[in-house]
Amino acid sequence: MGKAKNEWQDTEYVLGWFGKGIKQARSVYHDYIEKGVSMGKRPGLTGGGLVRSVGGWFNLMEMRRAEVFVKGDERILGEGDFVERMLKESGEAFERKSFLKSQGRDLDKLAAHRR
């Protein structure tokens, strides 16, 4: 909404679908997002790109049991290569995050360990 700039985001293109002027477009976009959020969680839009790309939760769990790890991020829909590129371009330490996640480490476990 104008507070951060990311080179990989095409803000003008996206907002162009919502209005001619930047102020109007942001307002209409905000309303659009708010309306979507009020619809709640919908099964067809959950699970992120990773779950969909491997054919569902069952397949993902089978792959993990076989120690086959696919790179993905629940915030980005797309195949592993696309997700990796987007995270790299956004400046996140993807390799470290991916390694820690594959080791079963997450914020909940870290917080529990610190208590």
C-alpha cells in the first residue's frame, strides 16, 4: 500500500486493474482485499503452492518420510524454482530457512526451548 518497495512487485500493473489514479486504486484494492479476507479460509485457496505442486498433503508427507524435501513457501504460489527465485530476489536467507525447516526447527520449538 505504498509503505515498502520491492523490485519484484509490479505495483503499477496490479493497481492499474483497480483504478486510474494511485489514491483511488489503493482504496479500491484495499476494499477488494478486505472483502476477500471477510470470506474466510477457503479450501481451494489454502495450502500454498508447495502442497498443490506435489499433489496434496498426503504426497507431501510421503516425500518428507522419504526425506525428499521440496523448496516452497506458503506465502508464494508456484513451483519450487519460482518460489526460490522470489525469495532470493526479496532478500530472504532462503537456504538457511529451508535447512532449518528440513531439520524440524520452527519458531514454536525455539520459543518452547527458551522457556
